Amino acid sequence: MRIACLLLAGTCLPLAAWAEAARPPETADAVLIREDVAWPRILHDQLGLPAWLDLAVEQRTRFEWLDEGFRPGESNSQVQYPQRTRLRIGIDAPAGFRFLAELQDSRTWGDDGPTDYTGGEIDKLSFAQLFASWTQREWLGTQLRLDLHAGRMSLDFGSRRLIARNLFRNTTNAFDGVHVSLGEGALWRMRAFWVLPVQLDPAYFQDEGEGQQRLWGAAFEDKRLAWLNYDVYYFGLHDRIVNGSTLGRSYETFGARALRAPKLEQWDYELEGMGQFGQRTIKRSGVPTHLDQKAFAGHAELGYTWAVPWSPRLVGQFDYASGTANPTGNDSETFDPL
């Protein structure tokens, strides 16, 4: 029997105390992450701050209870209280320049030691994002919008199955590097990036990009047809066995996705296929062994939304990922989610 109880709590201030203030037209990271994730602006409104200054606070406390642990060495019954607090400050400067600093503190309370499930829960006060950007909304006199980002940032791509800003997890992935986006409004855009994934450290302000691990890629997104939105993308990942690690990867991942977004009284769908090729290096008896990586993954879903109270949606989903048939052979067929 496994029981999990969640209690989400967010900071709140009296609604009557809200001041009339012009809000920033968009968040400084709207181009980087999923745009339907809204930041609470209660503090910004209450202080009556100008539109060029973005200020937001978010706090989430969750209660988790796991009964009869199923992993080796776990306690039989475990309780913890993960807390995640974020403070973000954004500044819109002249000539299209923008700056964003996002501090995040992630920790947990109530756990009884190393046998409890605290992995990925603790990352004391660090910068989740710290970047500068430059935006040209009519680049070279055209209808194209150009965005450049440099620094530490979060990234969402496509379905968020491979590269994403964590929503449920108490800690958050971050990347140090550069990102560029070019597109025409909400119709289409092209993106490219080169980053070092940030290694999370429980100590204060110790998160840093890991030099031997590099991630890069490009994507094209098209939304001109309501019944056929599609993405095509390529991601490269390279790291090597160093400092006692047991896994090295050099992967090229290709993918494509087609979808129709859910709407009232309408069928919707999503189809995505991914292929991954390259080399996987593991240690066998202490000796690095190179394996040929050839793996595949896919997703399919079909749904319908009714125009009644609460807008219920019925959906069927199917997911597939290949695995390695012979773990002692020279081929690796286990799909890596990056």
C-alpha cells in the first residue's frame, strides 16, 4: 500500500489592498518557458510598481507521506514537508534590453535521515535564473521578433518531455549559456541554444555549470494551422566519465510532434516520435566500455472536451520507449530522456 498526500499552499495578500499598477506586458523569460505558467503579481500590484519593474514572490509548501517504502534501504513509513520559495526581479531597460534575477530556496523538513526520500528536494538559496536579454520586435523593419538571452536560464521545448522547467519537483533545472529565438508573432518561430546544465548543490549559492557536460540544439515551431501545430527539433548532449562517474554520453536526438490543442466541443490529438543515436560509455569491471546508442520513444493521444461546467476532457494516451534487450552486449537501446 502506498499513500501520498499533497498539500499545496501559496502566499496570499488581501485582495482589497491591491493597488492599480501597470503590469509588465510579459515576463522576461516568456520566450524561454511555457507561457501559460503565470507568475503571481500580488506584491507588484500592492506596491504600485511601474511596468518596467517586475517583482514577484512565490511560496509552496507540500506535505508528503509514503507508507511501506518500495526502494531498497528505505524506511517503512516516511513523512516530509518540502518547501520551495522563489523571488524574482525583472528590469526592462531602454533599447530592448532586459534583466532577470530569480532566487530559489528549496529544502525539506521532517525527514529522518538518508534512508528517507529526500533526493532532488534540497537546493538551498541559489540563482535559478540570472540572465540578460535583448529583444527586437520588428527586426530589420520586418514583422519578425528576435530575442537573445545570455546567462543562467530555464528552458521549455515543445511537449517538455526532454527539456523542461520542473513544475512538481521541489528543485528546478537550470542552464548556463546562450539562447536565440526568431519568429513571427504566435505563428511560428525558430530557436537555438548552447548551454552547460547546472549541477545542483545543497549548499548556499554553490550551483554551477558542469564543464564536461554540454547540451545544445535547435527547434522549429509552427502554429499557423489550428488543426496541425507541429514542432521539429534536434538536441545534442555530450558528457564524459570523470571524477568517479560511471556514465558517459554522446547523443544526437531528433524528434517531431504534431498536435491540435484542446478546445470546447472539439477533438484534439498529439503525436510525437523521437530517435536517439550516438555512443554510451559505461564501466564494466572498472574498464570504460563504449556502446552504440540507438533508441526510440513516442507518444500518442486523442481527446475530446465537452462544453459543460468544469469543461471535462476525456483523453486516451499511449507512451513508448525502447529498452536494451541484452545488457551485456555492445548495443544500448535504452532511450535517455536527457
